[in-house]
Amino acid sequence: MSFNLKSKGKFAALLAALIISVSVTGCANTDNNTSSGSMATADNVSQTSTVSDDSTDSEMFTDRDKEVGYDESSAVTVAFSSSGATASSDSVSVSESKVTIKSEGAYIVTGTTSDGQIIVDADNKTKVQIVLKNASVTCKSSAALYVKKADKVFVTTAKDTENTLASTGDYVQTDDNNVDAAVFAKDDITFNGEGKLTVTSEKGHGIVSKDDLKLTSGEYNITAASHALSGKNSIRIASGTYTLTSGKDGLHAENTDDTSKGFVYIADGKFTVNCKGDGIDAGTTAQIENGTFNITSNRGSSSSSATDSASVKGIKAAGDLTISGGTFNLNCEDDALHSNTNVTVTNGTFTISSGDDGIHADSKTSISGGTINIIESYEGIEGTEVEISGGTINLKSSDDGFNAAGGKDESGFGGGFDRDNFGSSDASITISGGKITIDADGDGVDSNGSLTVTGGETYVFGPTSGDNGAVDYDGEATITGGIFIATGSSQMAQNFGENSTQGSMLVNTNSSGEITVKNSDDDVLVSFTPTKTYACVVISCPGITTGQTYTVTTGDSTTEVEMTSIIYGSGGMGGHGSMGGRNMGNGDMNGNEMGGPGGDMRGGPQMR
């Protein structure tokens, strides 16, 4: 687990119950909604709907969070109508269309009101279950559902019902709580069920919990002027279907009083988010284990400038962002995946369009699995440290493909915005596995520190302009295994350094088309077809060793390469003939480069 939470002794996670839904138009048959035990006072009720039964899930949700059953025969009935409201028990006080629940138990809410309210005002040990059965509650100046005091409230949508909770107009405060949502809870609230809930808020948030907000099942359609879902201590989602349209963040968790809280945990679910702010914003950590996510932040990646200072990222965490599965379609004006600390991806399928970085971490970006397609970005994958040990990565960037740099992200965009202000000799890129294809208009693989390749397959369609290189590093670059082929311009070309243990060659050639390397027995060691023209190519693969001669074919050109040392050619001056290494073909100039092995003539860190 990557969470550091202290909320009531539980760890951090997301996805407890379902959002509250009141769209009362009639009562459904409850034969299938009944479970033994009615509403339980303990949190260990038998489950009627489940999610994964792993240790993380058990820490995030109780059995009661997932229980959607209720005993209609013992439940209190609350019915709204055009003339007011009625209740079947004195545990509910009624004043016209305002009802106040005062005691523990299950309450079935039906009917429609155009200006009413459900209030829960019990003691801090009370658990209340509200069952919405075709209920529609609109409140003109406050929350349609207001949990003023309770231990915990469970909102269950009955099977095959449609429910609505809405607030209209400006919020008028009636007590010390700043009520600013269609559903507002001072304490823990869980949403679950087998029905639908529509939540709308003209002037505020959709659903707010000032403690833990959990959603474990059900279908939700939330439209809000501010955040759609907001949890102070956490947002935890186990499952369900969510359509969120918001003037700010889709999901927002933040606790300004206790910075160890404010996390997001998602075990599963289907999410469609259209937001003017961030799709998912966690004040501390965010952990996603599975689910389907379609997120559009603000105007999407096609926007080249922002109109204000609002954050418009896809999935953002102030702490660690960890993703271990799921399907993600992210179209974001700023970074698609962003962490102020570390991003870790171990699995999942990603289709990313970003107006800035596809994936950004202020500290470390680690990818060990999954399929990542970044079809549009300013810089593809970025972090002070970038570590790739597995997965399939295909990316297109208008600047650097991989960028390792030190410093904090300033939310700079590629078009019309300041770039991220980085620079550190501690930066590093390490590739030990996976299959990587980079199409970069800037540097293909750019490290302000070291570059280390020990495995995997890396193919770079590098820049065609002379002020960028397919490979760019300021420290040391070594390769000890794997396949690495990078094509680009020759002016800023760099090869790996002499501390490598696998042979690497830099060949200058103005070419296009397939690249092949054959040994002296005419065996093909590697082949690759770039999509761009190129002036030079860096090639390293198993089988390239010192003391052997190889035939390198680049388009219509052929070069004989004699590996008199572990590194052949080191780039530098550009043009058809390089001053670096020992290039033997196509008129290359022999001799030692002024910048030393693996270097160029810049002599020090490059100004980027």
C-alpha cells in the first residue's frame, strides 16, 4: 500500500457506497431487495454485492458498505408529495416538505418534492440507512440531503428505480456548517444500491463528505458547478457507474487541516468525467487498481493556452500516484497522469492525449507493465528519475519523448506556457525491460544526468532538426543489454560511453527507410524501419562485440563498421561526416572527438 492515512484507524482507499439518489415517482416491488436482519447496527452484515476480497479492499470497506439489502416490513416510510411529506414513525419529524431523521434504522424514501429536504440529525453513534425508491427531492436553498450528525449514513438506491437529489439557487446557511452541495454530510457517508441516482447542484458541489466518502455500487449521474464528488478525508470507490460533469474537479479529496488525509482509492468502476478542473485530484495519495476511465479535462489536449490558473490535469496526486490496472482514455489540457512525488504504473491500458506531459512525476516515474499509448503530448514521460522495466510504450511528443530532470513541475504547457523549470545532475533514465517506441520532435531520450540501458527494446524516431538529438544526456550513458536503436539529426548526436559492456555504434547517413545490421556471417542481428528521414543512427543490440565487423544498411546506403572498441562513433559536429568515433563508411572522419567518448562538443550541461 502506498497510503499514509490515519482516518479512524483505517488505511486510505476509495469507493465505498453509492451516491445518494432521490427521484421519487413510485414504489417498486421489494421482494428482491429484502435480506435477513433488516438494517444492521453493526458493520458486519452479510453481503449482497461484492468487490475483490483482498487486503486493501478489506481495509477500505466494511461488509456493511456493500450491503444493499433492507427489510421493508420493519423500515420507516417517508413519502414526499406536492402537499408536503409524511412519515410512518415518530423517529422522523416532519415540517411541511422537510423531514428530519433522529434515530437509527432503515428509512425508505419515496415521492417527489420541488422544495424539500432530508436531514439526518442523530447522535454520533447512530447508523442510518436511507433507501431511495423512485424518490425526487429538490431543495431551493440548501442540500437535498443534509447529514448534520450521525456515526455513518448509508444511501441505497433500490433495484430498478430512478432517483434524484438536487439543489437550486444560492445556498442559505442555517447553522455553523457551510452547506454547499446537493448532498452534504458532516460525517461518513456511503452510497450503494442497484438503482440510479441523479445529483445536480446549480451553484455548488454534487456530493460532499467532511469525513470519508464511499461508493460501492450503483449508477450515478452528477452535474455540479463545482466538484462532482468531494471527500475531506478520503474518496473510496469499490464499483459502480459514474457520469460526472463538473465546473471544477470530477473527484476531489483534500484535508487542509490534516495533510496525512485526503486520499483517493478506486478498486473498480466505470467513469466518464468531463470537468473544468482535474478529473481526479487527491490531496495526498491516489491508488487505482482497476476500472474504466474516460476523462476530459477542460478543453482537452487541443488547447494551446489556458484562460486562468486552474489545474486541468487528468489524474493528479500531491503524494504518490499508483495504478495497477484499468483502461484509461485521457484527453487533458495539462498532464494526463501527474504526481508531486512518484508515479508508479504496473499494469493497465492507456490512451493519452495531453497538452503538456503524458505522464509526469516531480520525483520518480516507474513503469513495469501495461500498454501506454501517448498519441499527443508536449513531453511524453517525465520525472527526475524515469525507470522503465516492462510494458509496451508508444508515444508521440512535440518536444522530448523521455525527459529526466530535477525540480518541481510548474504546470507549464508546450504551447503558450512556460516550460517546467528543471535541471539536476541527479536525474536519470534507466531502461531494463519493456518495448518502447518514441516519436519525438525534440530529444528522443533526454536525461539531465545519466542514461542506463540494461534490457528491453527501445526504438526512437528522433528529431529531424539539428538543435535536438535522438539521445541527449549530461552525465554518463552506459548500455549492458537489450536493443536500442535511435535515429535523428547528427548535429547533436550522442552515443553510449566506453563503460558500456554491449557494443554500440553511431553511424552518420542521410537516409530514410529500413535499418539492418548483419554480422560477418550475414546473419541479421536487428532491423528497424523509422517513420522519418534521419542523418544518423545509434544502434546497440546483443551480438555487437569488440573485434568484429558488421554491415549496416540504412535505406539505400551501406556502411562497414569495424568494432575496434566497445563504442564506434560518438557524434558531435553534425553533418554527413562525424568527427567522433571510428566511422569507416560514407565519408565519416576518423579520430577522437573533442568531447570525449559518448560526449559532444558542448563540454557541459546543455541549456534547454
